[in-house]
Amino acid sequence: MRVPFLLAALLGSAMAQEAPQPDPALQPQPTDPVEMPTPRAEPAPEPEPAPTVRAVIGATVIPGDGSDPVQDAVILVQENRIIGFGARGEVMIPGDAEITDATGKFIMPGMVDAHVHFFQSGGIYTRPDVFDLRDIRPYEQENQAVRAALDANFQRYLAAGVTSVFDAGGPNWNFEVRAASRASRAPRVAVAGPLIATEPTPRQERMIVNGDQPIISAATPEEAANLARSLIPSEPDAIKIWGIGSDAAGTEKIRVMTKAVADVLEGTDIRIAVHATSLPNAKAAVRGGADILVHSIDDQPVDAEFISLLRDNGVIYIPAIVVFEGYTDAMFGQPTLLAEERRLADPDVLASLYAMPAAMRRDNRIRTLQRIELAKTNAKAVHEGGARVAVGTDAGNVGTLHGGSIFRELIILEEAGIPRLDIITMATRNGSFVVTPAPRFGTIAEGMSADFLVLRQSPLEAMSNVQTIDTVWLRGRAIPRRNLIPQTPEAIVQSQLDAYNRQDLEAFAGAFAKDIQIYYLPNTSNAEVSGKNELREVYGRLFSLADEEKIRCQVTNRVVEGSFVIDQEICRGLNGRTIRAQATATYQIEDGKIRRVWFAR
């Protein structure tokens, strides 16, 4: 540490100055000059040993630049960089290298979520401008919870294989998010500050805390330019314009305000990201100088002119389709999340998605499905037209959870008919250009940051296989994924439910304590299942009866209270029969395991 070292040096210097000097007369004197010792030169210091080289060998590596996978590959890592990559036999492995055998595994670059918002939690209370639930949870309380969860959300992104993110705008404390990411184990974070809105935003004022506004309206191009100038001292990686005009005049405002901001940023590395979801607005944004479009076009099919504008101006297009599902699921009160999303989710945020007040619930799933299908078609058309597409989720918005939502976005792009190899490029190299104009990460190549994922299954067989992460390499450090997944009561209960649904007895039993007690209410005096051995016997028999009609349980509502998790479930295939039953299960968690369960039907 520097402070103790400097202190010791200063004290040593002071002591040297204050110490009495010895009297030469009292020192032994040589009697013969010949006998005086000959001074010897100090030996040269030993050179510092070179940092250890680590060699990851044997995997199939997808470089992330669009090129074909490399079989039986070697990746050489020294400190935080890749210093060699290629097929075995083409790369010389130093004799003293530390070897990691990844034979049978698949490696791809760490992913980039190119559209997130850390000032939002993903729960139903995070956007009072959309769902005004401040009478249930004051927004100040929501804001405090979001800030307290920042480090946990960093870990969620890493556990999802996301090693870089672009926060596409929020209050000024967004810049603190970037600083926090540099001081901890976290993904690389690029940020925009407050959004510049092209129209008045009175409802968004509900999200102001202590005067810190996430969205600020500009009435004129001059106001937009001044807002951009005010942000430059904070060194944003981008400035975001919220282009929400709904008529021809509004579309023109997007163009001139984008142009005004572009003029201010001329000669800097700060890019312009624009929210523009209609085709006219998106074209206006690009003509005004946008570098990034952070949303899909969802009002009509894109045309050749639009694709040419993107391609010719080097504009990056981020579909962020999964966010449509999030809002719709929350309004309906039935989140349709992947198991991995639930596993990584903040339990309180997840529980809120089941808690939309009945008066505010509505079912607009048909309209949402139409928007999603159009967004898929447009994403494929933009990609096939030669423009650059990056993967983003808009995580933090209601129903779109930090970290795990990228898994669903990848599957949506696969459903759009985009080749899997291209989707991987979108999620890695292309996204890196959203984070910075000159990235040194995002692909597996010599000189690039050693950010990559070791997977158990091939993402070229199915995009869902990206979820099979064993290890996350972050800036040269290998982190087992199990060390990143939060072991909350919610996560523990969800893990046993997931194992139950796939009839994985070992994983299922692993979630329970050795002295597990399972009761069927109203009987609370005698356990129906006592101890892990009996649990294995009972559920082993049940799993063995599963046939084509798999036994499955689906959570319809979940409440988390401290160490207790209460699930309302619909189950089928119980006792080997194809039946459906409703039940309530209450789980008590102790020391990271399920200790007691009470079932009521």
C-alpha cells in the first residue's frame, strides 16, 4: 500500500537527519592503505519474472468476429490480455504455462448488453411515469433499493455472461455507477447521463429524487445543445436523446435537436444514442447525426432507404425486443421468464411482478405479440441489409430483469431467423462498438481483453445453450459461475423447482438440508417426509414414473418474507398420473438449504 510505504520512507528520512553522527576519532582507522577493503559493485537486481501465462486448451472457440469456430483451440492469457489464439499446433504453449483443459467445452467472447438502465430495478415500482404505484411504494424508497442493489446487479450480469454494458441514460448518479464498476468485480460499464427529451415530460418528473432528473426536456435545439454542453465535464460515453415526437413536427424536432447535439460533440469521442421507435423518427435521428438507435422500429416494416441510412452512416441498431414482453407480463401479472432469469433475479423485484394491483391489470398480449413479430422481421431485415446490429435488452424497465434477460433476447433473435453465428457477433463484437468507438474487447484475438465464457453446450446448436456457462473469464481472471449466482432464499427455492421440472434428482435433493421435514397441512406434528434419504426415495419414485407427460410445477404467485418463500403452484403429472392440481408451498431456508416445507392443497 502506498500510504504506509511513504510514511515509512519519510520517517526513515527524518530519523536519518536527526540521528547524531558518529565521531570519526572514535572509529577504527586502517593502519595501511593496502589493507583497506576494496569497494564492490552492488549486484544487478534480478529481473522480475514474467507474469504467468495461462493456456486454455481443447475447446471449440467462437471468436465473435463472424469467422468460423476454431476446433481444439488454444487461448493464451497473460495478465488481462489474450496473447495468443489459434488451433492447437499453431500456437506455441510456453513450457511453464498454467494449463486449463476445456476439452469438450465451447468458448465465446463475453457478451455486451448494449442497452440497460441501472437506475431502474425491473420491478413494477421502478417507472411511476408508466405505473404510478407511489402510494404503495414511494419512489424514494425504490430509488434507495436500486442503489443498494448495484453491486448485486453487477454480479448478475457477470453470471449471465455479460462482461460489458452500456447504460443508456438516467440521473446524474449514473456516473457513480461507472466509477463503482471500476472499483469492484463488475462488467465494464459505459454510461450516458440524463436523457434529453424532445417533448415535454411531466409524468417523468415523478422519477426526480433530490433534484436529480433522469430525463430533461428541451424546448428548442439551443436548449438541447446547452444540456449536452453541461454533460461534457462528466465525460459521458454517449448522450441519449429521447425522441418521442408523434407527428411530423415532432419528427422534425428530433432531427434538429440531434443535429444541435451532434454539433456540440464534434471532435469528441462522445456518441449520440437516440430512442426513436417509429420509422420516420428513426430516419430523422440518423439524418441528424445519431450514432446508435437503441430500439426496434415497431410501427411499420423498415424500408431500403432506412437500411441504407444505417449502413452508410455506420449507425448501430439495437432491437431490444425483450422489453416488450416485460411490460406486458407485468400488466397481466404473469411474468413469462426463463428459469435462468428467475435464478439470477433479485427476489424482491421478481415478487413484485406478480403484485400488479387488479385495477391496473390488463391483457394486451395480442398487441404485444404483433409488435414483437414486426420487431423480429425488422431486426432480420436490418442485419441482412448489411447494417450493424447489437444485442441489448433495456434491462431495468418493468419486467426486464438485470442480467438474465439477455438470454431471452438471444432466443428472440434466433426466432427471427438470424443465423446463430451472427447473433453471437451481435452480442459480442458489435456491442463493443456501442460501449466505445475503439474497443479492445468483444472478440477472441491476440491483444484483446481476456473476457470470455466457457460453456458446456454449443450456442451454435441453440442460443439457449449460452445459458450453460461454467466459467466467466473477466479481464484475465477465471471466475466459476457458481461463485456469481446469488444464493438468496428465492434462488434456492427456484433451483429446486427447476430441478423438479427436469426430474434431476441429484440437483433437486441438493437444495434440501439433511434433516429436511415436509408436512402436509393441516398436519404439522408428523412429517410426511423426514430426512434427505427419505426425500430421495419418495421423489425418486415420482420421477421414475414420469413419461411423455412430464411432471411439472408452475409458480403462479410468489411471496418472499425473510427466510420464507411462499409459492402458489399449479402442478401436473403428480403421482404418475396426468392430472393438474393447485397447491401452496411454504419453504423455510436455513444456512443456504431448504429446512422445512409445508404443503396445502
